[in-house]
Amino acid sequence: MNSEEPRQGWPAPPGHPPTGPAGGPGGYGGPQGYGGYAAPAAPPTTARTTSHRGAWIGAAATLVAAVIGVVGTYLVSSNNSSNSNNAAKPAPPQAQGPATSAGSPQTPESTATAGSTPGAEASATPSTEPPATPSGKPSGKPAGTVEWQGPLAIEYAEPKDLDSAPPAESEIREENDLSVYPFGDHMLRPEDGTKVLVWKDATNKTPSYEECARDIETLGTTTDLKLKTGLVVCATTDDGRLARLTVKELSGLASDTRGVFDVVVWSR
């Protein structure tokens, strides 16, 4: 049998490919392809470009969000710092001038009076009071003027402040100048640095202010003196005054020790 002849029972193949809609079953280019063979499938397209683009978009969005967060945090902290600084530094109070009525104009005299202060007026007024002594007692007398003169009794344990007039015992121990006490004989004690000087000039038994001032600084002493009737003593006080004491009477023993003096106190 000729191989070209159709087999019995088999339909003869068409002389040319059947026409039909493209892509139909059994048609040319259809799923079965020409002659029943499947056409080669198109290579699958990759989504590499799309996936890369999405990754770049996501990274850019993340970066923008981070930058916005940093900028927002900086602005908030700067605002808080500015508010705290403004709260810590209150605005200086505005100077307020003297209140005046709307209808009354200010004259130069009234302006000067309103702007002046009591302290300025007080400082501008010259003081007419005499300078005060170190003890706070004003003294306008010239140096060497007699401030107090008279008899003075000094008893044991009762020192005297010669800067008071008349001399008396001060409640402040440092202000007392002279005291007496028994030590076999009657003794005169200068208190708290007060100086004393026994006057030994036989031709002048009553030294003047100038003579006491001349010798007390170089010959004066702070040690105790033995007293006797008729003794003349120059002395200084804690306020810097000069005094002259003449012993008139000595009496008593122990706690009854007593000395009576004729005293002159000169101003500084």
C-alpha cells in the first residue's frame, strides 16, 4: 500500500491549513498550534523594574519622614527653651513719673521738685552739728578746753569713765578708765590701755593741758601706780581725752579702799 494513500477509516488531511479565527482551538497560532503542536509560550516578563521603583519610593518616604521628625523635635525644643528663657527674665518695670492732672501743665519748678528725693535734699544741706567723738558724744570745744572739773571719789570695784560728765562707772567695761584697789597700799590702775604719768616737776605741781599732752605719749605707762596724798597724775581716756588727777585723800582697807581726787578733764 502506498504510504501516500489514506488509511482506511482515517480522514484525508486537508490540502492546506484550515482557516479560522486566530487563537481558536486547533487553529493556526491557537493553543494547539499548527498541526496540533503547541506554539512556544512567550517568555515571562519580570517585575524587576517595578519592584526596584517601589523600593526607591519606600526608602525616599522613610527618609522624608525621618527628616520631618528631626525638624519637628528641634522646633519644639527651641520653642520650649525660648519660653523658659522669657519666663526667667521678666521684663523690667517701666518707670512711672509723678501723676499729674490732664489740665495742669508741669512747670520746671514742679518737675524738679517731683524728681528730687529726700536723700538728695538731706545730702545737699550742710550739717551744722559739731563732729562726734569716738564715743558718739558731740564736742564742739577746742582741744584743751575744760569739759569737767571737780572732786571725784573712786572706790574699790567701782571704776570710773572720765569721758562722762561728771565721771561715773560705765556699764560697758571697756569705757571705764581708772580704778583703785588695795595691794598693801592704795593703788591706781589704768583700765583697758589707758595711760598714766606721775608728774614729778617740783617747780610746777599742776601741769597744764599742753604739758600733760607733751609727756603722756612718751613717758606714760599702763602699769599700776602707788598712790599717796598730794600725788599729781596725768592720764588719758579711752576716747583720747586728757585728764589731771591730784590725790586729796586715801582711806579704807580691802573692800573699803577709797581715794578722793581733784580732777580736770580736757576736751580733745
